[in-house]
Amino acid sequence: MISLRDVHKVYTLRDGTEVRALDGLSLDVAPGSIHGVVGTSGAGKSTLIRCLTGLEPVTSGQVLVSGRDISQLSSRELREARRQIGMVFQHANLLEQRTTAQNVAYPLYLAGVRKGERHETVARMLELVDLADRGSSYPAQLSGGQQQRVGIARALADQPAVLLCDEPTSALDPETTRSILELIRDVRDRLGVTVIIITHEMSVVRSVCDSVSLLEAGRIVESGPIEDVVSTVTSRLSRELVPVPAVPDDAVHPGEAVIDVALTAHPGQPAAAQILALVAAQGADVAGGIFETLGQAQVGRLALTLPAERTEAALAVLRDAGVHAEVRA
Ligand SMILES: Nc1ncnc2c1ncn2[C@@H]1O[C@H](COP(=O)(O)OP(=O)(O)OP(=O)(O)O)[C@@H](O)[C@H]1O
């Protein structure tokens, strides 16, 4: 559905300095999936979005959306191809003087869709985002979360194949964030749209994404389905998605060591219970830990404390059981 192949984007500043915003970026996003892109400030996230929408020409490489290389299109073809891509931003940026319904209708109006069809689509879209009764409200009469719902309805009105969400929940409180992420998942399930979410919040990735990529200095440095990423315990994404539990200094007694245990299992396997039994048999204590289900995987992170002289034996037992275990430095 979306493929970027060896994409480079170089900005040349006035003094001739070159900035490599995208530096050989390759990425595949499966149709109908929700893919998160995370990266620190300056990693190239905004540039990636602009290149995906064709707003910014790439310096080299291919940007394939629904099989068409949008870097090769004429401006008329590009306008047409952009109808395949709906955009959701941090702020909904609704037209304040227009009603909710008129805001959702606007892209359809621009695309020359007939009035009758526009009305039908707007009603369907408002229903989809659970705002069927707010079509005649103005943006100022809506909460931030409702405005974002209108933004999503507007982005989907022209039936795009792809929904690009740029920090869609960064301006929202945790509860509204949850409801917007649920809506994005619901929309994907019902319409089959492919979603890319650019975010700096790992909680967004954890709660809604099927797969994730880490963008750094214009390149994808780690990428994969959530369950694969969290199974690779030493990866950065894994450490950020499922951080090791904090252990206060006073929880570690003199002569004790801390062992970090990471496990991944599939639902139905009694992995967590087995590991806890092994831990108990080693005479170790659990100083902190989490177990949760991410994607198709159950993941666990435990911080154990035990007498330092028993660490080698405990590590051997745990590793024999197929879990990742290492002494905390
Ligand atoms: N129009 C531009 N002209 C010159 N350099 C640019 C331009 N846009 C972005 N850059 C540079 O490209 C690099 C990537 O910027 P980009 O805005 O894509 O990062 P980002 O990951 O979106 O960051 P943030 O999270 O802070 O928005 C940065 O070094 C930035 O300074």
C-alpha cells in the first residue's frame, strides 16, 4: 500500500549547506494496518509526511502510494493522487465560520462532488465519528476531542486509501486521547484504510499500532510488527515500548544483585506463571515488574533481586527456560 524506497531529501540552505532530512529511508506499510513512526525532534518525521503527500518533492528514491510513484506525477496527477491520502493533524484546524457538516463537506466540494452525494457522505462520516447530531454546530461549540473527530471525518470524506495522522493526540488529555485512538482503530476496521501515525508518544504506539518504525537522522533504524519489536528485548523500540521497571536503591540490600528478565509469549501459554514459579524457586524477590499484552504477544519485564553469589545459577535457569535475563549494570 505504502512503500518508500531509498528516499533521500536534501534541503539546501541559503549559505549552500546541505541538510539531509531523509537519508536513504525505506519503509513498507501493509494495507489496512496501523503503522507508527516515532523519532526525536529533527529526525525527519515532518519531512516524511510532506514527501508522502507529495507536498515536498524527494531528491531521489520512490514514494509509492497504492502502487503509484507520487514523486513522478505531473501536478494534475498529483492532485488526483492526493485524494488517496487523508490527513489528520495535531489541531483539527476547522473553518470557524462553517458548521461541522460544512467542514466535512469542504474537501468533497473542492473535489467537485455533487451536492446530493456530499450530503449523504457527510451524514455517513458524522455517524462514523459519533457526531451525527452535531452537524449544525460550529467548531467553537465543540470540545477539542470533538473537533478532532470532525477533522477525522473530513480527512475520510473523500474515501482515501491512506490516513496520515501527524501527532493526532498530542494536544489532547489522556481520556480524549484514548477515545480518538479507539476511533482511528474503528475507522481502520470498518473502512480498511491504511493508517500512518507520526507520534512522539510511545503510549500511542502501544495502544493502537500494529507495527512501528524508529526514525533517526532521516533513516529507519528499527522497524517491525509490535510483537516482533518487543520480542527483540535489546532493541531501542522494545526498551521504550516496555521499559524495564525502576528499582529504588533501598530495595537492593547489601550483597544483592538485580537481574532484569524479559519474556514474550503468545496468549494461551502460561509463560508468566511459569517464570514466577522459576523466580520463586531461585529464592529471588520481585522488586518491580509489568505483564501486558501488546499486539499478539504477552510481554513481561521483571526486576529481580537476589544474593549476588546466586546470580550465575539463576541466569542459567532462566535462560534455559527461554527468557532473556541479564544482570543490571
Ligand atoms: N524547509 C526546510 N529547509 C531546511 N531544512 C529543513 C527544512 N525542513 C526541515 N529541515 C531540516 O530537516 C531535518 C528534519 O526536520 P523535520 O522537521 O522533518 O524533523 P521532525 O522529526 O519532524 O522534527 P520535529 O519533531 O521537531 O517536528 C532537520 O534538521 C530540519 O532542520
